Amino acid sequence: MSIESIKPLEELVGVQQLLESRWEKLHDENPDGVFRYQLAIERERVTEGRCRFLLQLNRKRTTARRKPDGISSVVPVFDPSRFNFNKVDSREVLMEVQSGECTIAIMINNSPLTKNHFLIVPDRSRNMPQMIRKDSLEAVFKLFMLMGDHRYRMGFNSPGALASVNHLHYHFMLMCHKLYVEDAPLTALSEDLHLLENHPARAYCFLHNPNEPPTPFTDRIFHLVTILLSQNIAHNLFVTWNGPGDTIRALIYTRLQPCENKQVSPFNVAFSELSGFVPLGDEADYDQLDECRLEQFFREAQGTRDRDGYRKLDQIVLDGLATPLPHRTTGGSER
């Protein structure tokens, strides 16, 4: 598939429809196996209980996907000898756009979890490791805002929180199921920081009015992530519209102990699962999992039984957010 010249983000019209049509054409034709498998959800169900998690059986995701990398550091160094997004088939790149000084490659996820599952790779040729950076976060969020369908969600997994590739990338996923975290009750920790705690997964949360400029919102997320990196805290980011569609939530899930190696298994705990969308590769797990068991998985992954550890982390986060962010940050400049 040929890619036209890079367009400024603000000049894009109908970007969602264009991306979807390209994704679906490539998926349906699948020339030379560009997709590792054609998405076919075998079964799906909603758990009983207040959270109503969506479980989907997708065995090909487990058996046919590329084996994920094991990334041992929360602050890794890019290794050009390992798989990265400069090595993909050129047909996987659907479009490139420019936002400020950031060039964004919009690609297929060739092992998709949902229809229209995109990978968003900022400044691909700069070979940046899988760590959120200030300019990339703002640029990707602006692109997210252009997706007219509010069922699109934006996600990020850090190293130690089940990132599978150590090359900076985000996910856009079309999740058609209403998620509990969209409107779950929040507890205020400060004027703009909230806590999602009455849920099987624990998360910090920032809220954004879509009629306001995005920069203060993405700056606060970046500031929080910088604090987490300084404490060697792995994290997952999930950005979603709320139910009424008048507010955007950014949920940042944390882990007191990083998960050093990611293995292909029927059940991983990353941004999607923590938010209530649970793809599974094993039919027995699909049949047996319930909200109680999922909560056990989440608590184990996040280490939330360590209440003292999380109380200390909450205070570190609050103190850190009250302090202006220095110009230079972990892993280099803010860019």
C-alpha cells in the first residue's frame, strides 16, 4: 500500500474513516500474511457482577503472534538489534502525519485484539525506547481526539507492565463494549488528581474537558509518569471517553514490582485487561474466569495488597506533582 506525503495533523479530514478503510482492506485481503492472523473472535461474554468485564476468546492471538520481547528495565535503552517498528513490512504503515515537530506513523497491529487495532509510533526513525515522552504524548492524544467514534480507546504499556516491544508506541483500539472504568466513582487526591480504587484495579486518574486545550492535560500525565519512572514504577496508561461523552479520563495503573519478562500466555494483565476488556487464548480460562478471579489477578499484578507501599507512593506522587517538572527528565529531554 503506497503512503502519501506526510500531512499536518490539523489538515486531516475524515481520518478515522480513512484509517478504518485501509485497515479493513488490508485485513480482508491479507496479502502474503501481512496480518499474522485474520481476527476471528470465537466467543465472547460479559461477567456477572458490578464491573461487567468483557471476555473474548481469541486463540490465534496466543498461537500466531510474534513472541514478545522480555524487557528487564523500566527505563530501558533502545537496542536496534531487537525487533522494532523500523523492521516491519512497509504495507503495515497506513499513514504518517505531522504534529508540531513529531512525525507519527499509524500502523496496523498485525496481531490484532479488536477490529481496527492500530499502533501509533511517534518519530519512528529516532529509535526511542518504550517510555512516554512529552511531545509524543500530546501529539498522539491530539490524533486520538480526531477519532470521531468515542469507542476508540488509547493505551500504553511500559516495560515492566507487559510492553512487548521496546520501541515507543501507543495503541488505538475500537472497544465496542461499555467499560466500568468509564464512569466508575473516583476519589479526589488533589485538585486535579483522582484515584480509582473501588474497582478490581487501582489507578490514578486525570480528567479532561474536550473543549479545553490538550496540553495541560497531557503535561500532567507526563509529569506523573516521570515521577513513577524516578521510583522504578512500571505503569499502564488507558485513555477513554466517559459514557456521556463530555469528559475524557486518563487512567494510570501502577505496579509496585515490575514484571520483568512477558511470555505468551492465555491471560496477560496490561492496560486492556485492567480496564475491563479481557482477551483470552485458552477456552478453559474463558469458561472459568469471573470477576473475583480477575480481581485476584489484578491485585497480584499491581501488588495492591501492600497498602503501606501504595500509601507511600500516593504521597510521593502528590509531593512530586506539587513540584514543577524540571526541563530535563529521565531518559533525556522532554522530547
